[in-house]
Amino acid sequence: MATLSYKILHSGTEATLVFHSISHGEVRVAFKCINTPDGSKGLVYDCFNATIGRTMQQVSDENEFANDLSYIIYLYENHGFTDGDFLIGTFDAIIDKHIRQYNRIVDTDLYSTIAQMIIALNALVQKEPNGIPLNEHGKHNILEMLMIRAEEKYAVFLYVTQYARTPFGLQPHLMSFNDFKKNLK
């Protein structure tokens, strides 16, 4: 997987990912950083979860997250998608790769990908002359566009995490998106 070079700088409870972008130079993105129970470091970021209908904080392994973000920025910059479709082109490249690897896309992976795309785009937009960070409305529009794309192109590969009450507490299980939609009617 082609990515951009990056480094991770730590300062207390914060981590800054520093990417070396071809067209934007040095790009910095800061996150809250936590130590996970296994001793690795996790980055905390906001992620909209359509299944529960709200934004929640997500934690991802910092190296995995940095690799994913660097791949997204690489795609944004190197695949020559026109202005109107570079988000869709990047999204399709990421989701197609994920499906080739796992033969499916689970809703939580989909939400993480969309959140990472918004984070990367926001970081690049701010490097533009007169760049203004994406506001909540702009982020919501991107989320909505990519969720529609996921339903249109990837519904057969999409699975939604459901939870069932058991004597052992809530237990997750996967339901195909198409079955999930039928149950909503």
C-alpha cells in the first residue's frame, strides 16, 4: 500500500501526526493520545456512527491510524480525481481494497473510514491559501454523500453490527445491510 512518509510526535496526552504531503508540504494533525491496556498508544477522534445516530469518540491504534490517514492523503494527491469526484474516487479505492481483503465491510469500519477521510481533507484544506476548516455542516454533507455511495455501490458487502441481550451481557453479531433494511420496514 502506497502511503506518505509520516512521524508521530508525543507531548503528554497529545500526539501529532506529521505528514509530508507532495502538494501541501508538512501537514500536522493533533489528537488526544491514550495508553491502551496492552501498552500501545491509541488516538482518540470523533466518528459518526449511523447505527446509533450520533457522533462518538473512537480510539484507534496510532500506527494503524497514521497508516490509514497517510494512505488517504496519498490517494487524495496522487490519483488525479477531478474536484467533483475525488472524494468518491478515494472512498471507492479504500472500500474496494477493504472488500478485497476481508470480503465485506462492517459498519464500524465504514464509519472509521469516513471519519478519517474528513480528518485528512480538513487538514489539507487548512493548508490551502485562505483555507477554512470544515464546519459541521460541511462534514455532515461529506458523511451523507459517502453513506449514500456505500448504500448504492456496496450494500451487498455491507454488514451492520447488532447486539443481542444474553445472560452474559450484550453480544455483538453481524447482519447484512439488506436484511437490516428489511427489518426497518
